[in-house]
Amino acid sequence: MKIKPSQRNFKLFLTLFFFLCTNISFEADFINQEIHPGILRKLHNICNPSLDLAYATKADKTEWIGAWPHGPINTIAMKDNLLYAGAGGAIEIWDIHNFKNPSKINRVITQGIVMDLRIYKNFLYASSGSAGIYIYNLSEPETPKLSAIIDSDDWTSSIFLEDIYLYQCDSQAGVNIFDITKPSEPKKIKSLTFNQSVNDVILDRDSMYVATDKGLIILKKLNDFRFRYISKSFHGEIKDLAILNRRLYLSVSSEGFYIVDMENVNKPVILFRDKDADTAENIHIRNDRLYLSAGEEGLFIYNAANPVKPEIIHHLALGDVEQSLTKQNVLYVASDENGIFSFDVSDPHNPIKVKQFGECGEITNLLMHYPYAYITSTLGQLFILDISKLEKIKLVANCLFYDPITKIERTSLNTALITTVQSPTDIYNISKIESPTLVSLSDVGDLDHLAYNDKYVFMLCDSTDFHILSNPQASLPEHISTTQIFGAKKMAVHNNSAYILTRQNELFYLDVSNPDRTQTPQSLNYKNVIDIATHKGYLHVITADNTYKILDLRQPYNPHEIRSMADLQITNFAFNNDLVFLSTNEKEIHVYKIIKPRKMIKISEYKLTKKADSISILKNYALITTAGKGISVIDISHPASLKQISFFENASIKNISLHSNYAFMIKANSGFSVLDLTNPSKIETIQTIDTEYPVVNISLYNQYAYVRSMKKELYKIDLTKPCQLNKKLHYDGYPIQATDHPEKPIFHINGKIFFGIGRKLYATDAANTELNIGQSDHIYTLPDEIKQIYAQLINDHVNFYIANEDAGLQILRKPLKP
């Protein structure tokens, strides 16, 4: 695989990394920032979690400072030769004069997610979720100027314009009507409320059609903006609707797509219904052509000349399609996964793809290695920025890979490990930061196991290949050779020898003293091997029949067996200096001194009550777990006389995680228990919580443990008061969202906890064990779901950096208490 430096000049949002690591205040004009439009899913924790924050009072103002916009392209609008695209928390402006080569000329930042764009006369109206409606003056269409903002009571999803009136769909609040005779000073003249969530509204002649989550409401418009209820129909969520020549086109969730004759609004006549087209999210009509945006199913083009029997003439699979528009014979399609597409539809039966632009791949990694910042995306882009000067962020390299990038790690000053979907272990030389070069194979596969000696790095990849790289201490290891060993799963390295165990339980040997020389793996005469390890010049082996062998490696190509134990039926081994602990099928633990493995000295033998599955050694104790049975605690302070001091019986045990004097035990089906190990002779259950879903993660942060279930339930444990364990952290049944970094689901600053529920940011005292909303301050409402929170103390205020699901990075500032 090769990389191609792109010519696109993105000034990416990783300015964040600089001021997260420094104590400087930052003010910026966000209007002309040009940012990579990916969905911000996670932020690396690179700030100090132990800040001393003097928390502000509830009366203090929290202000929105700015945002780095990221997110899907939800909506597009056109004026003359310009295309306006709502991309997350921003409006991108593209010059489409040459539709074969569109160019981005500007970006305007909004405070929320851009859900709908409408252009009327010389103004652009943008619905921006919780931020309301932004009204821009287009006297200079390439540089829109903000004229006014209409607030949202809940969530503005769409806009309808009629002459000098604007209709705002404000979700739970209903429909608000504004007089926009003077767009810079909109005046509310009417509010219509409904007991259901409003998605859209359109007017036709004297009729108003209101799309809700429970059906279609039809109203008759009277004088002085009075309305009379006519009827309600189509009992399902109305996803979109359009009207032309008294024909209503609408998509109803679980019902399908309809064409309805509305000549008599009191008696609508259904002309056509397609039950299978229930995923349509946007309807666009141009002449006799009907364009149906059907989300993940793509875009369907109909010939609707006969409304009773429209005919599908083409289907475009373009990812998650949100909206389409046409200009002359060019079709523009907005996809929240793949950006914007343009098609030549001179022949609608055979659309020709012209260009893809405005890509919005999901951000997969953020990495800062000062003075450079790195960002990767699912579109296979790697951006490297020089952030040494905050006021002049420089794009150093913009590389395009052929596959989505899933991971990037700095392995040394001059090397980076870049993982793509097809090439999971590519190593790149980044000593010349402008042009990273590949130094390893591009098709090595998944990294299964890694080891090294003082000369080389060894990698087992994709259960097939054994790779050798140069000196592991060098700043730039170079790929030297590859040897195929099918089914490789584990390796052990000693000096110039590598021993590889395959999934077929066969053991191979490779001489790595001269890795430039082509090697042929040598099969050793050891079959049915299930585990291997090297320890002080010897290879320790367990076979499928539970025989334990020790091999002398002085003749590495022909290891000599010096010890074999077939009678013990060994299942596991673990080393501790000169001791080896062996667990057996016979429910025993054997301890041997292995200073001289040929003459292993048996130290002790201990009979267990249950067969051991695993052994964890902590201080002077061995905790032996048995799935479905429990935990045995063995005192190993005197290896010659092992002594079980307790057994904790639990039939549902799956796994344990140790912390200080506590063990967090994950149960097999669902739930978890907290065990007190202060007195190992008497393990006590502090408490047990039965979760609705299986526990997948236990994470520790400062004095707290967070337990996360499969369905994002979150439980919190104060390790200083484990007997006062909290209940599930939620509000009105809405669980606190787990994040991409489960160890940081909530941000702590000295006795205060900042947490997000839905779109709202709260703060409360750490002493509130249940995060009671009634005892918490509502600080701010964000444009979208809060995924992650960080904070930075700067002089007399604190900055919050909040990752929104689709709105990118939001920056808030709260003054400190005087």
C-alpha cells in the first residue's frame, strides 16, 4: 500500500491539543477556520485531572466560546453557483460554477447541528438544533454575515418560508411563526402547540400540513393567523413531506411512501403507496422526477409523470443519504457518511457520477506528539499539523490511504504504527514529517504477538506471518524479512532463536541470527503443544495431554528435553523469580525451585478443593479462580508450606479485577459484586448489584470504580466508602452515556463532578452518591448527545471541552467564584 499526499489545505481542529497541554487563554474567530469534517467520537485525555477548581456559583454565566465543527452532512441548499452544506456544527460553502471540480471557499460556524437550510431572497436560514435558527445576510454570498438568531425552546428541526413569514418547527414546542419582513429583526406573531413532537411543516394555499411523530395534522389557515383543525391521518412518524400541484408526497415510518391527492383536504385520496419505501427521509421533486433519499438504502429516482403508478428508474447506493437537490441536469446528493456527490442526470436512467466532495469520514484517532498533532479518519486520511505556534497552525502533511485508518501510535521519535482495515501493522518512517514512508510490509495482517531481544523485533501477524525488524532500540526499526508460518498464535524468543506455536498445536523453530537470509521454519518433534514460555535459557512447554516439559536451548535448533512431567497433568504455569507454580488437572498446586531445571527441587504441594482456571498473585497471596465455583486464597509467603486461608464460593463468577484491598467480580450472566480483601482469610461481599445486561468493563479512576454494562448502564463505587455503594447513575431512565474512554465517563475536579445526561451538562458535589439531578446545577444545554468532557483551569475561569456526538467539539467558559 502506498500513500498519496493530497493537495487539500485543511487547517484541522487539533489546535485543541495545544491549549489542553498549556495554561494559556485562547480567544479565536471561528468563522474562517477550515476543519476536517469528521464525526468527533473521542478525545484523548491529555490534561491534568487534579486541577484545583474554585467552582462558580449558579448565578455565574457559562458562555459558549466556540466549536470545531464535525459531523454528517445533513442538508444542502443552493443559490446561483454556490452550494451551502450543513456539516455537523458548521455551514460549508462550495463554488459549483464548474460542477466537475467544486471548490470549498468558506466555512461558517454555528452553535448547534445544522439540520435544515433554506434560502429566501438574499438571506440564508439555518436551523441549528438546540441553538435555534441562524439568519445570514447573503449580500456577499461567499461570506455570509450573521443578522439574527431565533432561539429554540427545545430543538429546531426544520424551517418553512412563505413570503414574509417563517415557520419554525421546534420539536416539543410546536410551530412558531415569525414575521421576517426585516430578517435582522424577526418578530414572533403566533405559536401553535401540539401534544406530539413536530418534525416538519409545509403550507399550500390555505392549508397547513404538520408532520409529527404520531401522524399528519391538517389545518385550515384563516385570517389573522388563526387556524382550524381539519383532520389527522397516517398514524406513524412522518419523516418528510412535500407538495406539488395539490399532490402531497410523504414518507411514514413503518407505513411506507405515499402520493395523496389533496384537492379536497377534507377527503384526501391516496393515489399511490409503496409499503417497502418506509425508510425515506427526504423527498425532492423536480418536474416529473421524484428523488427519494432513503438513508442507508441510498437514493431512489422515480418517474412520477403518472402519480398513480410512479416507476423507479434508478437506484444509487451512496451510503446514508440525507438529501438531494437538482440544478439543470446536475443532481447533488448529501450523504452523512460520504459527503456530497454530483451526478450528471441528463439521462435519468443512467446517472453519471461526476464528483465526490465535502467528505465527512468519522474521526478515528487524535494523537499529539508535540510539536506535531495527528488525526486519522475512516476515509483513510492522515493529517499532520505543526502546532508549535497556536496562532499559526500549519498543515504539514495530508496523506490519503486506500483503506480506513483505525489506529495510529507513535512507537518512537521517528516511527509510527498505522493500522488500516486491510493492513493492521504498517510501520512508517516519519523522520521527514512532510512525507511519511512505508518501512514494513503493507499486508502483514493482524498483530497476534510481539517479542524482541537486544537485536531485533519479532511479530506474529494474522496467524500466518513471522516478521523480523531491526534493532528495537533504534529510532527507526526497519523491516528485514518475513517468513510464513500458517496458523501461528504464540512465540517465545531466546537469544537468536524463535519458537513459534501454531493453532494446530505444532512447534516450529527459526534461526534469527541472520534475518536477511531466507529462512525455512523447522518443525520440532513436539506435537500437540498448547502453551510455551522461555525462562532463563529454557523453554517450558505444556502439551495437549497436560504433560509439562522443560527443554534446554543450548542447541536451539534441536532443543534437548531435560525434564518431563506426565503424571502431574499440568494445566497452567506461572513464574516468580526462581519459582514456578504449576496447576494440575488433579486440583493441585505444585511449587518447584528451578535454579537448575534439570534438577528441579520440589518445594511444596497443595491440594485444592476445585480445579484452578487461573492464578493471580498479589503480595503474599495467590488468588485462584474457578469459573462457576469461586476464589481460593492461598498464602504463599512461605512457599514450602502453602496454606489456603479462605475460599469464596460463588457459582456465577466469571472474572475478577483487583484494586488495593478490593476485588470487583464480574458475574457470568449479568451483574457484579464488590469483595473486601482487607482480611484475605475472610473475603466479604460488600454488595452485589444485578445489572439488566452483562457487565463488560470495570474501570478505576482516582477513588472511584466505574462498572459499565453492555447497554451503557453505568455504576459508580466510591472506593473510600465501598460499603455505601451507589445505585445506577441515571435520570428518568436515561443512563449516563458511557464513552469511548470508559475510565473517564465523568470529569472530576477537586470535589466537583461534571457529567452529561443527554444534551445537558451538570455539576454536583462528589458526595452526591446518586448524582441526584435535583441537587445538581444545570450548567448548559449542548447541541447533541454529550460523549466526553474535559476541563482546563485558566486564570479566573475554567474552559470545558465537550465532545458532542454529531456537533463536534464544543467549548464553554465558566467564570470562577470571586
